[in-house]
Amino acid sequence: MLRRLLQPVWVLLAIIFLIEAWLWDHLEPIVARVVAAIPLARFKQWLTERVDALSPAMTLIVFAVPVVPLFPLKLVGLWLLTHDYWFSAAFTILFAKMLGVGVTAFVFDVTRDKLLEMHWFERLYELVLKLRAKASELVDPIKRRIKELITGNGEGWSSRTLRLIQRFRKSVHEAR
């Protein structure tokens, strides 16, 4: 019984996790392009050289530092939200989220080898990869079902859904 009640929670967590992973995968190349366009390539080279000289524990600090300056930006987003500036709040929070994920992906790319020298971090990294695979496995049937609905050819459940949507639209138009 409890397992059935928790299933939607697990699916929601899996979706959130996969969104984070998708952002990570797609923002890291964008940040890499920005680094290539702006003279940050020298900065990346400089950072790589400095990280190579650090111990794995100090590299962990280098990996964690980019999160700190983005925290006030998220607080600004929350302040905007509490003062009913919905669009500005959503934009600020999403901007901070994407910037944070992008910068973290960039720094992780530089520090990955050194961080994986720590056994606990390597186990944590492998656990995250396994969780990502498990989340994909959990969400894939739902994604397939949604794709079937969107690209439905009028047969089965998607046909009923389309008729339901048409009836709903008709009732809304009639109510006007």
C-alpha cells in the first residue's frame, strides 16, 4: 500500500533528477562554447594547471566554490517571489539555476580526475550515475506514453484523450 502511495513521489523525484542531468549535459557544452568565445580558454588552462597541483581535498573546495556566489541571486529570486514579481522571480531563479549548473559542469570537467581520486567521491559519483540510470528506467515508460499521446494516430487511449480534449474545448466555447 505504502509503495503504491510513494510511486508518484519517486516518479517526481526521478523527473527532477533527470531534468538536472539534462541541464548538466546540455549546459556544459554551452559553457564550453562561451569559454571558447570569451578569452576564458586561458582561464580554463590556468585552472587546470592549478587543480593538478592541488590535493584532492583542496580540489573539492575548488569544485564547491562556484555555488557560493549564486546563492544571493537565488535569494533575490525568492524575494521577488514574495513581493509578487512572478515573471522576474521565475526568470531570476531559472537564470541562477542554469548558470549554477553550467558553471558547476564546467568546473567539474576541470576537477573530475582529481576528485575521483577520493574513494568516497568515486563511490558517490558511481551512485549518482546509477541513480540517473534508475531514474531514466522509471521515467521512460511515462515518456513513451506521453509521446504516444502527442503523436497518436487516433487509436486507443490517445483517441479517447483527443475526444475528451475536443469536448472540453467545445464546452468552454459554449460557455462564452
